[in-house]
Amino acid sequence: MFRLYIKMKILKLLLLCSIVFSTGMSAVNAEPDSSIDIKKPPVVLAKWYKPENKRQVWLHTMFKLRREMQAMREYAGQEDEVHMRKWLANFEKHYNKISEMVPEWEDKIKPELVSSVRKHAQNKDFYNVAITLNKIRETCDNCHDDYQPQVTAIYRSPDYSDLKINDVDGEPQNIENNMQDLSMYVNRILISLADGNNQAALNTTQNFKQQLKNLRSSCQSCHKDDEYPQERILGEATSNRIKSLEKNIKLGHIKESQKLMGEIAVTVCARCHNTHRIVYDLRESLLPEKKK
Ligand code: HEC
Ligand code: HEC
Ligand code: HEC
């Protein structure tokens, strides 16, 4: 939590600097444009990813393209025309699939370059094969620069929308409400400790413990048979900290209890947020129309 807080401070500072700079430099604009330009990929792409497709077709086409580019390069270096042409045929098929799958991206590829690779290979002009492969590489890089991170975030990051987690009364709630309750319990404990209301702190710790236990039962909906991710964040170390917290509150050790809360915030909340929440927020901001 504390580290996150510092990160937020730095971010705010950077934001402030950029606003000051941009107002300074474009004094005519009353409203500085602080928006970030992230291009949205065509929606048709969804057809080539789960759950609309049985497989991650787009991604696997990309892996094939990379392997085929490497094979062509290596065989061109060995001046092995026969193998070179075998991989070129596969490459051509998959490269053209880009615009078959996403017609909006037709202008991103240059099939004519594939034809010239073939021509140069036939002439055993491997120098120009290499030059042309570099030009093809540029078409890959250009599209990746514009779209790769957001496509990964949208189509390959975990989706929590169907997740139902029980609250402390056994009523199902979504991840967002589970988090809001968790945050409320954390702060209620901290407020009570600060004001010496030890009994209230102890009572809330029971709810906090139950809420974390319920959260843990949701991990396996994605982490199936893998116990390690749960163990790392909500395992023995965490339950020991909570036991120790209860003991310290009962003994009236406020400082020690506050320190334990800080440790829990870092090892439970921040640690999970670093893998799960960052991509979640990015994904949501790219899909504003998506149901929560
Ligand atoms: C699965 C690992 C995980 C753990 C453990 C976790 N969080 Fe979260 N948290 C998330 C995800 C994913 C989101 C984004 C969901 C959302 O905002 O709806 C989130 C969002 C939040 C939010 C924003 C909720 C909103 O209104 O959008 C708060 C506040 C929060 N977490 C607090 C906590 C606290 C406090 C803890 C520790 C006691 C904690 N979280 C532990 C995954 C986790
Ligand atoms: C019109 C756009 C476009 C073009 C052209 C394109 N790609 Fe991609 N590529 C993408 C997108 C979008 C992703 C992100 C896919 C994802 O993360 O699921 C991607 C991801 C990849 C990846 C996966 C990277 C990783 O490890 O996660 C590889 C490899 C790749 N592309 C290779 C290539 C090669 C080689 C070419 C050129 C011959 C190429 N791509 C041309 C859009 C494109
Ligand atoms: C909606 C799906 C989803 C849910 C629910 C989910 N995770 Fe994850 N988690 C992922 C994905 C995807 C990754 C990255 C790939 C991987 O490691 O499996 C990941 C990675 C992790 C990692 C880092 C990699 C590792 O194995 O150490 C941890 C730790 C983790 N999750 C903990 C949790 C905990 C704890 C919960 C429950 C509170 C949880 N996750 C719930 C999807 C999910």
C-alpha cells in the first residue's frame, strides 16, 4: 500500500509537470490536452480469440509468422533455395491471413514484398532476399507499435466479469464489491486502532479474515489445480500475520498491530494488484462498453 502510495505520488507529480509544461508551451489552449492516444483494434479481432473462437487463432498465426521469418532468414544465409521456398510458401499463406481475418488491416501488410522475395530466391539473389525480408519486418513492427499491447490486454488478460464471491453474510458479490468491502475493513481496522477502539478493531478483523477466505476460494476458478498462486498471496504467511494481528490487538499493542496491517497491505493487496489489477484496469479502460 505504501509503495503504491509513493508510486501514485510520483505519477501525480509527473502529471502535474506535464500539465504545467503543456500550458506553458501552448498558452493559446485554455484546456491542455492530457489524453493519451491509444488506438483501438478493430472489433472483428474478437472472432480470432477465445471465447468467440475455440483457439487463440490470431496469436498462433503470429507465432507461425515469427518462425517462418526466422527459417527464411536462416536458409537465405545458407543459400538453401529449396528450404527457403518451402517456408516462403507457408509464410505467404499466413501473412495473407492477416487481412483475411481483419479486413480493416489490409493496408498494414505488403503482399507484393512476398512476391519479390520469391523472385530474388529464384534468381539466387540472397542479398536482396535479406533486404526484402527486412522490409517485411518493418510491416510487422509498424503494426505491433500501434496495436500489440492493447490487443494483449483486451484478449489475453484475465476476465473477472463472471466471478461471484461470497461476502461475509454468504451473499454472492462481484470482484469490485468484494474489493470495496476489503478496503472498508482494512480502513475500519486502522481507524479503530488509531482511536484506541480495540474491541471494534478486533470485531472487524473477523470480517476481514472471512472476506479474505472467501476471496481465496475464487482463485481456483482460474488457477485450477495450481495451489502456488493462492499460497503465495493468501497462504500460511498471511494467516500467521492475521493470527498475530488478533493477538496483538487483544494485548493492546497498537504499534505492532499497525505494522502488521502494513505488511498485509503489501504482501496481500499490493502483491495481487501488481499482477491482476493493473491489467484489469487497462482492459476496462479499453473496453468502456463492457459490462462490469
Ligand atoms: C485477486 C487478487 C487481489 C487481492 C488479493 C486483492 N485485490 Fe483488490 N483488486 C483486484 C482486482 C482484479 C481489482 C480490479 C477489480 C475492480 O476494480 O473491479 C481490484 C481492485 C481493488 C479496489 C478498487 C475497487 C473499485 O472500486 O473498483 C480496491 C479498493 C481494492 N482492490 C482493495 C484491495 C485491498 C484493500 C486488498 C487487500 C486486503 C485487496 N484489494 C486484495 C485484485 C485483488
Ligand atoms: C496488422 C497488424 C499486425 C501485423 C502486420 C503483424 N502483427 Fe504480429 N501481432 C499483432 C498483434 C495485435 C499482436 C498481439 C497479439 C496478442 O498478444 O495476443 C501481435 C503479436 C505478435 C507476436 C507475439 C509476441 C509475443 O511473444 O507475445 C509475434 C511473434 C508476432 N506478432 C509476429 C509477427 C510477425 C513476424 C509479423 C510480420 C511478418 C507480424 N507479427 C505482423 C499484429 C500484427
Ligand atoms: C479471472 C482469472 C484469475 C483469477 C480469478 C485469479 N487469477 Fe491469478 N492469475 C491469472 C492469470 C491469467 C495469471 C498469469 C498467468 C499465470 O501465472 O497463471 C495470474 C497470475 C497470478 C500470480 C503470479 C504468478 C504465480 O503463479 O505466482 C499470482 C501470485 C496470482 N495469480 C494469485 C492469485 C490469487 C491469490 C487469486 C485469488 C485471490 C487469483 N490469482 C485469482 C488469472 C486469475
